[in-house]
Amino acid sequence: MLARSYGALVPFVAGPFSLCVVVFAVTVPAGPAFAGVMEAGFRLGLGPFGVPGSLAAVIAVSAHVMQMLFMGLAVGIGVALQE
């Protein structure tokens, strides 16, 4: 769905496939927040579906930013409820 919002016309199976590739990619030891490794996983996962590397990188960074924002929001709410 995120890929389609950026204009990448990919089949439904591209989502689960690229997610599997990302999961395997983040098992590689990486820096904080899997910076770079997650994006490489997205590029590898979306490549077989004809998504150019630059567009896959944009999709990956968008997904990564959204993930960090939602996790930060969840932690913030949790901390606020603890006090």
C-alpha cells in the first residue's frame, strides 16, 4: 500500500515478499534502529517487482520514519500513563 502511494504499481505479493526480505536483512548486526540495513532490505525485496532502486529507497525511508514515529508515540504514551 505504501509502495502504491508512491506510484509503484506492484502486485499484492510484493508486500509480504519484501517484508520477508526486510526481516532477514535486519537479522544482520547493524547500528541503531537498523539504519541502512532496513532500507537495503526494501531495495532487495522490491527489486524483483520492477521498482527502481531510488523509488524503493524512498519507500523504505518513509516506512522507517513512520515506524520510528509510531514507536516514539507509543513509548511517550506509556511513559505518560506511568506517571
